[in-house]
Amino acid sequence: MVDRVKEGGHQVNKNDLVTAVASSTGLSKADAGKAVDGVFDAITGALKGGDEVRLVGFGTFAVTARAASEGRNPRTGEKITIAASKQPKFKAGKGLRDAIQ
């Protein structure tokens, strides 16, 4: 997977990630899939609970509030109200930023 990304910036999907985890840890693909799902579930659960997830050297996952705003319907030009919402955000840590340079 790492070689593939270096070649030309291909998109990496969940199956590619599971395969990479399996090969780097010696786990079966099934166990690696459970591990990846477990990490995703833990991050999602923490964000749902209003917590911030900090992975030192990798980055920080957080939830930010987006205020209600006014927009326009592109077809009619009519003004519409866009409801307030919560958005997940990711900020890359120094280790990750340095690694991709």
C-alpha cells in the first residue's frame, strides 16, 4: 500500500488499509478487519460523546459546530436557510505532516 501511494497518489480504501494492517502485524485479514473497525468505532463513539481524540504524532479528531447560514438554490436563485450542524474535523499532527514532506 505504501508503495502504491508513493507511485502516484492513488486513493486508499478500507480494504487496502485492512490488507496493510494484516501484513504489517501478522494478523489474518479477518482479525485486521476487526481491528480497523474497532479503531473506527472507538473514534466515532468518542466524537459522538463530545470528546476529542488525540493521537500524538498522527493528529486530532474533533467535532465543530457549524452555525446556520443562508444560501441560494442554484436552480431558482431562491434564498434558503441551511441548518446548523456538527461537523467532524481532523487536524494532522507534526509527525504526520513531517512524514508526507
